[in-house]
Amino acid sequence: MKVSLIIITYNWPTALARVLESVAAQTRLPDEVLIADDGSGPETAAVIAKAREHFPVLLKHIWQEDLGFRAARARNRGIAASKGDYIVLLDGDMLIHPDYIADHLMLAKQGYFLQGGRLKANYAESQRLLAGGKPVYAPWVKANFHEFDGTKRLYAFRAPLLARWKARSRSGGRVMSCNMSFWREDLLRVNGFDERMEGYGAEDRELVVRLENAGLRRRALKWCALAMHLEHSSRAQDDVNNPSLPNNQLLQESIEKHRVRCELGIDRHLAEFAGC
């Protein structure tokens, strides 16, 4: 099957260059890479153009105007422009293990979507990686294991047999769109991310609600599909779970109404990319 890797980015060209280097070194290359750009400046375009000169697969730059945090729309445009049967989502601040794509495909199965995590490199390690250092995927890596949204030390190495065993668990792990994968037809069925959700947070959890309402199940990626997150300042609210936040209200609405398909989603962009 054909695999499309969609990388979201916003104005961090140095990190994106390192991410693309890690993608080019995959043991199983994706069939195409799409940069879902949420309004970055010309420095990011220059990084992509330079990488494209020697990149091993098709590299597309899907840019949208900078009108604030619109990750849902940026990812939808990337999905609409993709040609793969299978979609892998990645954030543009995460370097990936050489077997990252292979691991997603190892556990891909009809009726399921996959949820991975991220090793959160500390500041010193992030600076080493940005300077060209090689990621360390091991329990002794210099990472912030204490943070609630990072991969635990227990899972900080690759072990395919353990990964297959863990994927049978009923728990799909913490929802984070920085490392997920889906059958493209499943994303089209629910119409992708809800573009009413602007600003930081909840657009990935809301998508998962609708996918599960559609009968799909979530499998956890542990001991595989490893990715190293580079430390940076966050645009997250102090309390991302505050029920008064607009995105959390939309999330709750989808839960209560058992919603499967959103109205403002991928289908708004399909015609634009139909001939690409």
C-alpha cells in the first residue's frame, strides 16, 4: 500500500530541516511527504525547497495563510492533497526513529487507527539534536520523562515483539496527533478534523471521538514508532482541559451527540487538490 506522511509545521525551519533528515533515513520510506504549513514565512519554504533537491520521495509543501492557530485546517489540507492509502501524522518538531514508518505499517490493520507518543528531549538534548546530533532511543536518553504528555522511560526503546503484544491492549493511550496513523478512507468517512476548532487543543481528541463513534478502534504504539520531541515554548493554555474553552465545548458536543462526521472538514479541500 502507499503511505503518505503529513508533517505539520509553523515557523521553525531549523527543526523542520532535522525532521526531514530523519524521514529521509527511514528503512521503509513513505511514498510521499506533505508539509502541512500553518502559515510559516519564507525561511520554511527555503528549507523545503533545499530538501527537495535530494529528497528520496515526493515532497509537497501545502501552505495556508497565517490567521492564527489552525492546525485542524492545515492537516485537513494535507490529507486532501495526499495520494496514499494510509496516512501518518507527525509534528514538525519531532525527529523519528529509522523504523518509524515501518512500525506504523507493522501494526496497521483495517478497523483500527494507531496512537503513538513522543520522547520529550530536555533543553540541552534538544540543542544537541538541532545542531546535528544523533537521537538516542534508549531509557537513558536525556528526556523529561516526568511530564504527563511524554513517553515513559519504560517505552523509550524499540522492541517489536513487545509492541505487537501491547497493541492488543484495550487502552489506546493518550490522544496526540503528533504521532498517529489512519486509513485514508476512514478519515474521509468522518471528514477529518473539525475546522471550527481553532487555537490550541482538543482537535485531535474530538477526531478520535468521531472515529470511535464510527466503529473504529484505537491501538497503542508502545516500544515502536519512536519519535524525539524537541523542547520549545508552548502555546497551550494553563489548563487545556478547562471545559469553558471553545474547543473543549465542541469536543463535549461531539461526545454527547455521538457525532461521526463534522461539517467543516476535508471535503472543503478535495476539489483544490484533485488534479495534483
